[in-house]
Amino acid sequence: MHLDDRELLLQFKQPETKEKAFTAIIKKYQEKLYWHIRRMVVDHDDANDVLQNMMIKVWKSLENFREDSQLYTWLYRIGTNESLTFLEQRKKKATVSMTDVENSLANKVVADKDFDANRLEWKLQLAIQQLPDKQKAVFSLRYYDEMPYEEMSRVLETSEGALKASYHHAVKKIEEFIKNN
């Protein structure tokens, strides 16, 4: 039985039920958050690391959650920011050019045993890896998670108009990549 988010948040604020409530929140959202993060960082191990870091952040700051937005919106925002931070750190650590970093991500997609080179999904994943990180996040939230622009604007703290434009540009780049590859 899944408790609603308000009940879980109330339980989290009680010392005797805090850990149980946090575990329930993790169980409720972990898989969706994992796949959201994985689509951004590609590699399974990296996604697990980012998810773990995210959960530590959530544990430390959940008491201060003001409930201005839904819990899952807040969690997605943290997951997205952690993913973008991870990608930015990896780029800074890399002593190679940006193109090499992006090619490395694309090569991880090609090497991933879950992808079949004959499927459109494989091409789509390669195309997504060519997008700038923020466009990747917008495309992932809209295409895979089917998140409304209004909700996305709260997750990414960006205007709906900017998100629509970003998604449109991402789709055009992906279509072009698939057409030419």
C-alpha cells in the first residue's frame, strides 16, 4: 500500500517514523528517478552514483521542503540538477575536447547491452547524446516522462516558453540526426 506524499511527509517529520517514511518515498520514486537520471548520464553505474548522491541530498533537506510544489517535482528538480552537475564535473575533469566527451557518451550508448543497433530507439539515444545537457533534460522530461510544461518549469526553474522552444530545438536536432545517420 502506497501512502500519499502528504502522509509520507508528515511521517518523515516524526522522529519515530522518519526512516520508514524516507524508505517509502525512495520505493515510490526510485525507479522513475533512476531512468530520468540514466537518460541524462547514460551509464548505469553513473546513474546509480548520481541517484545515491541525490538521495543523500534529499535526506538532508527533506525536513525543509516547503511543499510549494509536489514532492515528485521537487525530487525531479534535485535529480536533474545532480545530473547536470555530474555532467558538468565530468566535462571539467576531461582533458579532451567537448566533442570527445560527447562522443564518449555516444560510445557508451553503442556499447550498452540493452540497445540493439537495428532499432530506432538506439538511434534516438545516440541523437539525444548529441544535445546540450539542458536540452537533454527538457527532452527527457517531456518525451519520456510526459511531464507537462507547467510542471517542467517548476522542476527546471525556467519559463514555459523557454522550455517549449528548447524542446522544439531538441526535437529538430534529433530528427536531423536520425535522418542523416
